[in-house]
Amino acid sequence: MIENFEQKRREMLRWRVLQVLNTGRPYPVSEELLMGTIAGDDMPLTPRELRVELDYLRDRALIEIRNEGTPHWSVVLTRYGVDLVEYTIECDPGIARPKKYW
């Protein structure tokens, strides 16, 4: 049961990251801004957890990480990330994108 909760939490976190990056387009969004926007009582988050999920999203070609060799990363959506957020492509498992209702 706890594993299922943690999986759902990670999937929701990934969706929130994509939403924030979409709002910040076309500019890169710093990981500090991501932390400040996403982390809260309903989504406790550590910097390490955020970087793990950013790495996951990069591996899926949904984001591009800039300044990775520095302490301060910035992130942008790729074309595929934009398409996913705008519901123009299917969403594979691993991201808690809500069903389109319109």
C-alpha cells in the first residue's frame, strides 16, 4: 500500500513539474523556482527527489536540463514535453496527467 502511494506521489510530482515548465515557457525555469512552486504541505519534496524526477523526465525526452554540471540547474520543456502537456500526444504510464475532459 505504501509503495503504491509513493509511486502515485512521484507520478503527480512529474506532472506538476511539467505544468510549471509549461507556464514558464519559453524561458528556462530554475530548480529553485520548481521547488518553491511544487513543494508544500501536500507535496513534501527534497532537492534530491526533484533531481531524480527531473532525470526521469529527461530520460523520457520531455525536458532538457541546462547547467547540469553546476549547483543550479535550469529546465525547459522539449517539443515532446509541450505536446504532452497540451494533450496532443498520448501519455505513457509514469506521469499522473489527468484525463482530458474537454
